[in-house]
Amino acid sequence: MSERAEPSPANLGSSTGRRPRRVLWKWSLTLTAAVLVFMMWQCESALNLGSESADQAAQRFHDHLNRGEFDEICREADSAFSQGEKHDEVVRFLEQVHRKLGNAGGRGASTFTPA
């Protein structure tokens, strides 16, 4: 009966002729960082596009409000605004807001800066 010697970590790779497997942590970290940077870039692009779209919608709303086109505002809004009594209620509300506050001012989004 021959006894087999347990392979030691020192001669594990050399006895089979293959290199020992090792974790390539530097490459893993680099790939993870690259994926995160790409995802952050995509999120920023989506936020910028959404911001531009919101600015355009707000400007269109202000233009209609300034010209007194309250029915047009309701027509472009969600369908819940143009149903029966709600439509009339929204139009009266917008008329009151326009009468009390006047024309909507400046273009562009305002930025919020916390105190």
C-alpha cells in the first residue's frame, strides 16, 4: 500500500504544470469602477433630458396662462382635468391665480440651494 502525500500549497501548481488560480482583484475593481462611471453618466444624461423636457412644459404652461388660454391648459393636461365639473373648477382656479398673481415671470429653471 502506497501512501499518497497531501499536496502542499507550494508545489500545487508545479506538480500539475498549471498556474494556480488567483483572483484578479485589480481588474475586478477597474471593471467595477468603469461600469459605475458609465451608469452615472447615463443617469446624468437622463436627468438632463428630463430637466429640459420639464422646462419646456413649464414654459408652455406659463405661455398659455399669460395669454389666458385656460381651456388649452386643461386640454394638454391629464384627462382627469377635462372631465365635467372638474374642468370648470380648474378653469376658474387658473383664472383666479392669473388674476391675483399676474403673468408668470422669467424663463429657465430656478435652482434650489439649501441653507
